[in-house]
Amino acid sequence: MSVEKLEEYITTANLAQLEALLLQDPKLATTPTSHQVSPIMLSCYYKKPEVTNLLLKHVNEINMFEAAAAGKLEVIANLVYEHPDSLDEHAPDGFTALGLACYFGHHDVARYLVLKGANVNIPSNNGFQVYPLHSACVGNYTQIARMLIDNGSLINIKQQAGATPLHSAAQNGNLELLILLLEHGAEVNTRMEGGKLPADLAREKGFEEIAEILE
């Protein structure tokens, strides 16, 4: 029941109740949730930064994946120094630290990981086959995408269902990101499973100008 309450307070950002619960039972701050991720990771996935900050006050240490998701550069730097061979490891939910930093839009963390040798072309190992560039494009983070490309990211990589970074850029209507990908060789005629082109996704979202560019 306590874990259920923990998850409820995280997902609803009920800070007062969450604080009271953690003071009553401190171990809950590090107890795995029903989603098979830590409370800190759950708060990141629900994009509740105020909850993440509260949870961080109730734990003694966090791992590299939690630090990447939460955007904690100093923690990342210490962990990379202590464990330089762990840069390309996968979290229990299948993503690398770089992939998580890209997904959550932490450019400084992503750039640091790449500078320290993180491989920009390692996908998740959870069946979704998500590369860091996919994560950056899905999140609409052009600056991160540019950094990844400048450091050798493949452009026409496919994740589950055949989506490429260009599909995501088209669906988001991000012209700057779209141009960046096209300038580096993104293929406009790649179809997802089901047959949709990047132009189709742009048109579905009402981005006619982008659809015309892609056609």
C-alpha cells in the first residue's frame, strides 16, 4: 500500500503528502516501483522535476542513469571518474545514460558524456531500439541533436516500427531540426511500418509547409 501511495503522490506531484510519507518510511525513496524503475526515475518519466528534487533530498546517492535523467552534471562527472568503463551500460529499463540525458533534454549532461567517450550509436536494448538521436528528436531538442550529429551519430537509424529521426522532426514541426537532418543525409522516402513517410506525419499534424519540403 505504501508503494501505491508513493506512486500516486509522484504522478500527481502531491509534494506535501509525498514528504510526509517519506518521513514516515524513508526506505520508500529507494524502493522499486511497480514500473520496475526507482521513484526518482518514475518522477523523471512523468516529467515532475519538483518531485524529483524532493526525492533527491531523501536519498544518499543516485546511480548514473538517475543522474542523467535528472540532469545532475556534477554527479555524472563523479560517477564517470569513478567508473569510466560504465559509460555505455544499459539501465534496467534498457536505456543508456546518454540516451536518457537526450530524452530528458539535458544538453550539458549529454555533451559531457559524449566528451568522455559515450557511444552516440548505441540503441536501447529493451526492444524499442531507440538511439540517442531518436530521443533528442522526439523531445524536440535541436541543440542536442546537433551535438550528437557533430560527434558521429548515424542519421537514418530506425527504431521499433521503423521510425527515423526525420519522422520525429516532421511530426513535431521543427523546421530547424528538419533542415539539420536533411543537410546530413536524412532520407525522405523511408517508410515506417504501415507505410507512412515523414511527410505524411507532418501533414497529419497540420505542418503543410514541412510536408511540401519533404515531398
